Amino acid sequence: MNATIVIPARIESSRLPKKVLSDIGGKTLIQRVVNQCMITGLETYVITDSFEVYESVRDTKVKVVLQQAEASSGTERISNVMTSIPGEKIINVQGDQPFISPEAILEMNEHLLKENYDVVTPYKLYDKNSKYGKSQDKPKLVTSQSGKVLYFSRHPIGTDQLKIHMGIYGYTRNFLENFSQLKTSQLEETERLEQLRFLDNDVSVFSYETEHDVFSVDTPEDLEDAREIVRKL
């Protein structure tokens, strides 16, 4: 059975308030994310704490779960509503990825169904001197030869060809239902990376190389880049 897509979309953002409702070429950011997900044919849900977000996507075929409980991450937001989400495998597409490729999501679906790991997530190779290689907004990772993730960091780690995390996750239902039991990690707080909580609690994380770039709107500059991409199209 295929995975279920879940898009966490909270209204507030410290760096870019209400960014999921930002206009990008006549559509909100979250509308663009939803549209890309719907192309896959996989069942898709939006989890949000905002009626404005619900209003933005209610004319699509996506299902919306309104959830007001506080959550420190998209993973926690999803785990809080697992009684409302069907399926044994869940794909987390972030609500700030307006141009995510449907093929990238289907690639994740394939890996998630065949790998015996709690969490699955892709990386793409970039030179350490590239924009992504230098940016602390783009986490890096190192893996074993079999693909098991050994560490995540905001700093360059590994070789001259860095494995840049592409910000889309696949989870098992069991992992999400037990997520609240994971203890906060000191490394997680130091690096400000939720993924390190997984590793510090002995959660098995698999990463695979992808050719798909997953662009996220994290800053006002990213938002302008997104608008420029639409203008060029």
C-alpha cells in the first residue's frame, strides 16, 4: 500500500511570518505545495493551526486537519494527529516547498516501502563551496556505506562533495505514534536540528541520493527567488 502525504503548515514563522500564505504568482505558497502533492495521486492531508490556511486550500481535494496544540516541529505536529491519518507509511512534505517535484515524492514512496528503517530521507550532492554547501540553513549529513545516517549538521561534514539534506521525510506509523517518547537531545539543541533527536534516541534513519532539488522558502530572499521562478515560467 502506498504512503500517505502529510503537509504540516503552521501559520507563524520566526523568519517569515505567515509565509505559507505568501503570494507566489497568484497562488499562495501552501496552494502550490498542495498542487504538487496532488499530482502524485497519493492521498494527501494538510495539518494546520490556522483557519486561514484551511480557507486557502479547501477548494482542492486535499483533506485538512485543524490542530491547535503547540508543536516544536513538523514531525511533532504530524505525530499529534496520527489518529486522523491513515496508512502505515507517512511522507512529510514541508509546507514551504512550492516547487517540490511529484517525481521526488514518488521516489520517496518507493524507498519508504522497501527500506526497513524508521525514517527515510534523501540527500543531493553539492560541492562544499556551493551556495548550499556554505549555507547553515541547509543541513548536511554523513552516512555509512549502506545508507544509514550517522550524523546531521549545519556545518560542512564529509568530503568535498557534501550530502545536502533535501528536507522531505518518510516515516513508519509506529515511529510517529511513539515520537512523544523520544527525549530531547543536547546535540539537537546545539545544532538546532530535529533530526539529531532521532539519532540520539537510536532511531534508524536511512538516506538515499536523489537528483531532485527540493527548494524551500526559509527567508525573504527565498520568497523573492520563488516569485522570480514563477515569473520566468
